[in-house]
Amino acid sequence: MSALKLLVYEYFSAGVFECDDLCEDGFMMLNALLKDLSRLPGLEIITAMRPKLRSRISPDIHIENIQPCPESGAKQSFLQALKACEYALIIAPETAGAIARLTKMAEERGKLVIGSSSAGVSLAGNKAATLALLEESELPVPGWELLGESLFPESFALPFVVKPVEGAGGEGVRIIKTREQWAAWNAGAGKEKESFLVQEWVSGEAVSVSCLVQNGEAEPICLNRQHVSPGEHPVFFGITAPYHHRWAGAAMDIARRACAQVPGLRGFVGVDFIMGPQGAVVLEINPRLTFAYLALRKATTHNIAGELLAICRDGAKPRGLPVSGSYTCLVRQR
């Protein structure tokens, strides 16, 4: 029997967008995922990456099973890689609809996506649409509204948060503490302001829940702690998983219910929370593999990459995975 051809495409490693920090984040995820996939039988792995990253691939990965795609431009490289595969696992940000666009391209060419559908990605990737859906389902979310022509969001007390409707990794998030800060941000935003939302500031710990999802059924893996810098421009530094918290069970139950509200979610999904004084408050849903994968793969004896294939390729029911210890993965120092 011939090997199944799987494209593993990581947006930043492939050179779609030049940003050293984001490329480093993406490459760490890609390297770990390739390592886990290489342990599974019957796969031929195809990927696209910048030439300078090739030498950094883990020695545990059989390099002859990885076919770097030619540098003929980002879109062309992706399309060429799609021609050579049967399955596609795509890691990309929600920013400007990137992951939804790539997923749609794979679907239109008859490839089975190891992840959420383009419709599910589009919905979850729109923070305003997701918050509206969760709010309608009576799940705990912060107060929010889309920014428009208003001079000041009078419904919100200072401080409050402004963030892109579509974004990832904290990109473009700003904590507004004074009217002067708002005036400066508002003046600089221009017409792009309409692509932002304002959100109630909720004090507490930044956490997330990683889930395995299929057909509206979600099985949380564990609660994770996100390491984020304080200040006006939050910066993500890394993650600890599992994170033992007295409200972990409640947060995992909310994550299960939140994922069930978004049609088309499949495979690995992350739900971001603030663990505030009154409990967990949902901020957003990430319909893709997240940085938490790096810590989770150390916290369980199960091959999570194999679980994703079983769910998305074979239609297996998501199952809980045993986790133990506590593992921290940092992408940069404070």
C-alpha cells in the first residue's frame, strides 16, 4: 500500500509573511508537529519552508520524508504543494482571513483538511461573530461592541481593550487606560478602526483550554496558563500545560459548550479565557493548532498528531487524553 501524502503547511515558516518573532513561533510548532507525525506509519510528509530553516529541523525527523516546496512565491508554493498531497494540515493566523483562505483553497481542490472547515474557521476567526454566538448561547463573555464612527465607546469604563476583529497572537491588541491613549489610538487607526472591536477589560489570569473536536462534540484536553506581559501592548511569551486551577473543570466545561456552538470546528481547537474573580470568561476561539501543542505533547503519552488524523481522516470520536506534570514552553524571554 502506498503512503498517504500529507501536506503540513505552517504560514510563517513557509515565508508568507516576514516577521522573525512569528516565524520562530511557527517553526517551533512545525518542528514539533513534524516530529510527532514522523512517528506514525504510512505517511509521506510534504512541507514548505524557508531554506534557512531546513537545517534546524529536528534530527529525530527523517529528512528524506520531507519535501521542501520551491520558492516560487507563497501562493504558488502552497498550490504546488497541494497538488502533491491528499491531506492538508494548515497552521496559519486568522489575520486578514489567512487560514480561512488557505483552507478554502485546499477544500476546492478536493483535499481532506486535518482541521476545521473553511466555514468553521471563518466564523471562529471573526471575534465579533464568535462573541455574539456565545453570548446568544448564554456563555460567559465580556461586554463588547464593534467600533464604528463613535468618538468614544461610552458603554465601557476605562480601562478597556481594542483588538482586531480578525487577528492572532495578540497582534494589534491594545489596552486603553486613559482618554488620552484613546485619542492617540483613534487618530492613528483611521479607516482601519472599523475592523476593530472594543471589549470590556476583565482582570485575571490569561488561560486557555485545548480541545479535540468533531461534529459539534468537543473533548477538552486540559487547562493551560498563558504567559503574557502586562502593559498597553500585551506580548505572548509562552504557555504552561496543564495548569492546575480550582476552576479548571468549570473552564473546560465552558470550552466544551463553546466549541459545540461553532459549526465546522474539527481537530485541534483552543479556547482563550480570562480567569477572573467570578470564574472563566471566554475571549475567543482559535480554530487551529495553537502554541499550547508544544507543552501538551510533553504532558501526555499519547501522540496528539495521531489523534488529529484519527478524528479528521477516520471520523473517530474525540477522547480525553491523560495529562500529568506541568510543562512550560517559552518562545521568548520577558
